Amino acid sequence: MSKTKRAISVTLDADNITWLKGRAGATGVRSVSELLDQIVRAARKLGRGGPSTSVIGTVDIDPQDPLLAHADAVVRAMVDKSIGRPMMVKEAGSEYRVQRRSPGKRRRG
């Protein structure tokens, strides 16, 4: 059952990192990432923090527009505001190169 893995960034207390590294070494797994994967898999099998099945509480809906009748205009305004912000663009500069002379040719003068 090999699924595609994705990298994430996790911020942990130093003590927890030390513990994870120690557990990874003691259990013989290849990495802390593999150990975390095993811990999460075991927790899911036990039914702790099961799969996400709801988005309740993840989106804030304006109480003045509970049916989202004006949502298109709000999103359009957000996009327009975002597009209107200045954006830094950097052109790739040409690389300075010194021309090499053929070994047999000498400069006159």
C-alpha cells in the first residue's frame, strides 16, 4: 500500500525532536519522517482523529450574506486588489564574459 508522499514543514519543541530522533534510531526506521508516518498511521487505525469529513469551522461566512449572494463581487474585489499591488520583476542579466584569444595569436602594438 504505497501512496505518494508529500513533504511538509513541522515545527516542534526541541525535546520532541530529540525524542523522535531517539525513537527513530531505537526502532530502526530510516528517518524521523518514516517514524512520524508510522505514528500517524497507528493513530488513524485506532480511530483517533479520523479522516476529515467536514469543513465546518474552516470557512468564515459574512453574517450579512449567509446565502453568499454577494460572494462573486467580494471575491472579484479581492482579486482586483491583489492584481493591483506592485509586483517585483527581475530580469535575468546578461552574463559578462571575457573573450579568450587563440593561443597562437598575439596582440600587436
